[in-house]
Amino acid sequence: MRPLPDVAPGVEGASVDSLLSDLQQVMDGAYQPSHPGALAHLDPPPLTASIAAELVCAGLNNNLLAEELSPGLTGLEHDLCRWFCHRIGLPRGSGGVLASGGTLSNLMALVAARAALGATHRDPVLLCSQDAHVSINKAAKVIGLADDALQRLPVATEGGLCLEALADRLRSLQAEGRPCLAVVATAGTTVRGAIDPLSDLANLCRDAEVWLHVDAAIGGVFALSSSHASLMRGMEQADSITLNPQKLLGITKASSLLLLRDRIHLRQAFSTGLPYMEAPRGMDHGGEIGLQGTRPAEILKLWLGLRQLGEAGIEATLSGALQRRAAFAALLDPGKFTLLSGDLHLLAFHANKGGIDAAGRWSEDTRQMLLSNGYMLSRPFYGDRFCLKAVFGNPHTTAQHLSDLSARLNESLAPA
């Protein structure tokens, strides 16, 4: 951490030189996702086109609240959301809206599910895996569900939601006469990068007539790749999907989409009327299909970033991340480490030997050692112990970096 400049404005406006000096201080103390050792989180380096679009967005200062405040940009958002829906395999009539992060997208999805369930269904239950994102907890609180409404189910060995546990719980809820608001599947858990069995979950939810939401904030972009779309097979059967291009494709923050199988649910959940605005010439005012009212034209940085990448760039970005993960996993000594299984570009691991306390000490000491050598890994708590986790979405991380990092990790433990 570095010292920050003065917070309060001065009596007189600051000069350009002073403002630039203040900015430099803030920039010097910022996290640097472009550093090749930045491997701790789902924060890749930003694309130049996305950065430029962010500046244009600020300069235009348009407001996605209403079409007349963002002519052209409102239509661009509708069209790009439909493109995502088409690529994923959602049917005609699908659509979506952008939001400031996956937490908000997940919340809006569950608000839409609650509206679709109807007010007559009291005290509904929300089901997800024990590894589902913490934003689901927040959503349950914001929606005002009962204290016991959010029910987390166990995961199978590979890290995905246990189908048998879900089927049993759905049957018991039906026997109790208690409605299920939604089942939340996860396509890319935060620690392991595991994917719930989406096709089988979709079949269960369809038979039980329950809304299926897929939190694909981490893994959803793999559906854009012909080589890797099979990882997301079954996601196209969901009622709603959260997808975050910011987590791997280099779109500047925040860039999250909420996509719905039937777009009309957005209007039903969020439309209140905008009597002080002219009726839209197109589909909807942006403020009528989501929780946010005033909203910047974040669609620009997503659209222009994707245009910069192209199909080949998207493919290379996704393939490169998976290849780096596989290469790194192969370099870790299997006699010293247990790798937590997952299908995406994340890898969590812990030492084979030693108890819980020893795992905590090793992970903390090793993380600090790596930081001092230019590598930042995260230290999540999973199961009963601390692990180390690396995320391989950074294209500046080379094979030499992976070799050096794995060697330091292997040397951090005594021979098996």
C-alpha cells in the first residue's frame, strides 16, 4: 500500500500538473493485472479497445435508463444480448441486459424468477450447491426470503452439484407443499472452477417445473468457442444465465450480462413505467428491464472489445487459459500436492502431508514467499483447510513463468 494524495478538493481548482501528479500516486498504488505474476484472481489485463471504449462512454455520458437518453446505444445493447443468446443456443424471444457485475445479474435473475413464481406462492426455497457463489446468499437476503430458504446441497467428487441430493430435495419440497423459487447451477465455481452437471440439472428442473438459473459468470464465455462449447452443454436449457466477459476476455470492469430464455420476464419483474420519458421506438427502455435506473453505456466496451478480439481472438484467449492451467498442473509434483479437480482455467491445490494447521501455515508462508518473487496467488479456504489457487487468464504469463512458479512451489515442501 502506498500513500494517497489529498482527498478533499482545495479552495481553488487544481492545475493539470497537480491533477496528473495525484493520479500518478493512485496509479502507483494500484493492483496491476497486466503483470505476468498476477495469477490470484479472475481479473485479466484489459483490451486496448475496451479501454478506449470506456473513455468514449464517459465522454458521451449517455444514460441507458431510456432510449431517448441513449439513442443507438440502447439498440446496440439489445442486439448484442441477442447475439450472446443465439451463440449460447437460447430460443427466439430470448434477450438480456447488462449489469454492473455478476452479483447484480444473479440478483436480477432471482427477482425475475420470484415474479414468475407469483405472489401466491409463499415461503419459497432457493437451492444451490455448497460451492455456489456468495452472491446467492446476498440475493436471498435482498429478496427477503425466509432464514431457511437458501438451502445448499453437497457437491460430488468432481466438484459439481450432487444430482441425487437435488432430486431428493425437490421431491421432499413437493411432499411438503413448499415451492422452489429456483435451482441455481454454477458453471465455474470460484475455488475449483467446477461445472455443475447442467444438462441433467435442466432435466430435473423441467420435470419439477422449477426455474433454473445458471451462474456462469466464470465459465459462460467458453460457450462462445466451438472448441470448448461442450463445457457449457446444457446451459442453453436454463431460464436465466449470468455471464461475465470481464473475467477472462479482457473487457474492462464492470461487464456482466443477464440473459433470459424468455425476455418478457425482465419486463414483468422490473417495469414500473417511465411517465417522464417518451415511449421507446424499439423494444424497451433500459430502466424497464433491470434493477438499475441510471446506467452508463458499458455496452460500448464489451462490443468494441469483442470486435477487437474477433472469433480467432476469443478462441485463442480461451484455449490459452486452459493450456496454461494444464501445463502448470503437469509441473507440480504429484507426490507433494493434491490438486482440486475442475474443468476451467483455475487450479486450487494443497500440500499432501500435514494436518489442517500445517496446511494453513504452509499456504500463508508460501504465498508471502511467492509475492516477494513476483507471483500473486490467492489463498482460499476450502473444505477444512487453506489452499493456494492460481488463475490462468493472464496472457502475459509465459511458459517460463509457469516453470519458475512451479519450481518454487515444489521446493517449498520437503521431498515426499
